[in-house]
Amino acid sequence: MKEEPKRPLDPNERRVLDLLLRNEVPGAAELRKQAAAVTVVGRCECGCPTVDLAVPKALARAPSAGNLFSIEARVAPLGDEPTGDIILFLEGGVLSSLEYVFYTNNPPDDWPSSDRLSLLEFPDR
């Protein structure tokens, strides 16, 4: 990841993060509070929209034993491209990265539109 000056989420980053956090699953309430104050501190060097996140230390941590949030988004393909995924990473119950996983040699340059996203729940995380 390439460090960049701390900045607020852009509208598309905000839209995708809010979508992942909208369901009432364990830890979502704490993560929504973190999301209200989260900043972007890095971006993937490949050109995709993946970002590293930072949260003020004073905010409550989500109860989580792992480093993956229990909700992911599946990205419906356009044309002949493969399906993609959006994964929210945590570090010690704190938002740490929003990643767009793609399976081509050409990285997407922005987050997909909401109508291309469907949520998947992995309750064992």
C-alpha cells in the first residue's frame, strides 16, 4: 500500500463501507461509529480503489476475534469480466482496510455501482 495524506472517505468509498455495515450483525454498531470518524491513510499501488483506513483510538472496538468482517459484497461482472469481491478488514476490532478484490490483470479504477453489489454473510468470522 502506498501511504497518502490522511483524508476523509470519498463518496464512493463511503457508499460501499456504509453498505457493508448496514446489517445488524455482531460488531456492526461499533464499526458504524468508527466509520463516522474513519480516514483514508493509504491506497493500493496497483491502481484499484482499495484503501487503508485509520480510526481514532478513543472509539470502541468491535467484538471480533478475526481480521475479516462477517459481511462481504459480491460484485456482479460487466460483460465478460469475472465476479469480484469487496472485503472489509479489521485489526483488533478496528476498521483497517476496504479492499476490492478483482480477478483480472486490469484493476478497476473505482468502486462498483451499488446495483452491482450483493451482500454475503459469513457468521463464523
